Amino acid sequence: MSALSVAPAVRDALASNAAVVALESAVITHGLPKPAALEAVRRQWAACQKAGATPAVVAVFDGRLLVGLSLDECATLADRDDAVKVSPWNLGAALGAPRFGGTTVATTVQAAALAGLRIVSTGGIGGVHPGDGRDVSADLSELSRHPVAVVCAGPKSTLDASATLERLETLGVPVVGWRSSVLAGFLATSAGLRLPSRADTVDGLAQLLRRHWDLGGAGIVVSQPLAGELAIPMAELAAADTATARGPQRTPAELRNLQSRLGDRVIQANLALLERNAALAGSLAVALGRVPTAAEVHRG
């Protein structure tokens, strides 16, 4: 039996060359409290559908790497106290047994590539943690391996944004600003770092992605700033207590610290950016279907 399972709705959409957006599920299991997590899924789901794309939540569900959970299955996942945070390093161990887990951006990118999806939507990507630069999210390495675009609100606010941007450059992963020339700051509007490229139309962004992939490039990060009225000032985010956790639990612990200190503002900002990113990802997936590959142009 294959370790990858694609839901019928997603399989049918792919077969008809329709737009599909992969959604990560670590936000359900480790990112937000259960009511907010399920609200986030519903908002992302509706945003993708409104844009004309099929939402495909990715998770480890009953021992399978499933691309295309239903809303009921997302609720089941949220109820699992034993759900693990699944990254590429522990994915194999999480499969083949009746286990459940939320997939990080890294694993969602991996699953999307295996299923033939090109667009992933999330809140914020992982990156380089403050310190000696040795604690680095697998999100970055997986982006360097797979031709998948991740629409996000920049690196999570507890990370070293400058070091993360430099690491992505080293790995050959472009970061494109959506209607902005500065890197998004996740819960803040901006991380204060200039980006080398931006896109102001969804068709222009789709063409940029296609050129990158036709030239043999792998992952791309699309950075969408959070609207100013919902954003939290960077100074408040930077004042968070340092988490003692390390490894896979470090980012969830840091996000819990933020939620504990700043309260509902963090949750509402998270919900808004997840919904906005899914809407852009859905429009981008639709637009990408209008841009032929180099091979298709050559055949034509």
C-alpha cells in the first residue's frame, strides 16, 4: 500500500487540470487552540473555493499521509491529544500505524510535490532561530528540493528574519513580495527587509513561478503582508519571553508564549493572515493553470 493517499475530490481536480491548494495541518494540532484552529480551516477552505481552487488539507491521518482531509476529518484531527508534529525527519515513523499528526510546511511541501500540487498556503514559514544559526527549520531545505510555491505571511515572528532570508538565498529559493517590496513580518506588517522582486498581479506572479520552474528551480516563497489594522507592532512581538524548548517543540512553545502574553490579538491576526494567504494561493493556482509550461509552448 502506498504511503501517500489522495482524496477523491483532490484526485478528480488534478485529473481535470483544475486548481488545487495544499493546506498544512500543524496549525490544527500545534498552532492554535481547537476552536480557532477549526475556524482557520473553515476560512481557508472557503477562501480557496471562492477563488476557484480545491482546498487539500494535508495530514497524517490513521497512519496515512493524506492529501485532502474533509472538514470532519480536520475536526477529528483537532480532537486527537496524541497527534504529533510531523516533519520529514519523523514522517516515515508516523506512517504504517494508526497514528495522527499535523504536517509542518516542510512535510506539506513534500506531500504536495508527491501528489503533483504546485501551491501551498500557510501562515508563516519556519526558518533560522535566533542564536548561533544551527537551529534551522526543515521548511527551508524542503523548499530547496521541490518545485512548490508557498504563500505565507513571511517567517514566523520569533525567528531571525534576516538570517532566514539569507539562508533561502543560499538555497536558491526566491522570495517574492506580493504587492510589496519588503518581507512580510508574519503577525507584523513588515520584517523591515527589502526583497529583490515583487509581483502586483496574480498573472504576473504565475508567470514568474512558471519561468522559475522551467529553468529548473525548486521552491518559491510568496510573501504577503498582513493588513495594518490587524498587524501587531514588531516591538511587541520582539518582547516575547525566550522559550526554553528546543527542536520540533520550539516554535509551538514560542507561539504559545505569544498567545499567552498578547491574548486574542495573536489569534485574530493568525486567522486573518491564514484566510488572506489561502485566498491569494487559490487565485494563484487558478492563474498558474493559464500559463503554459516551456514544454507546452515548444509543442505548440
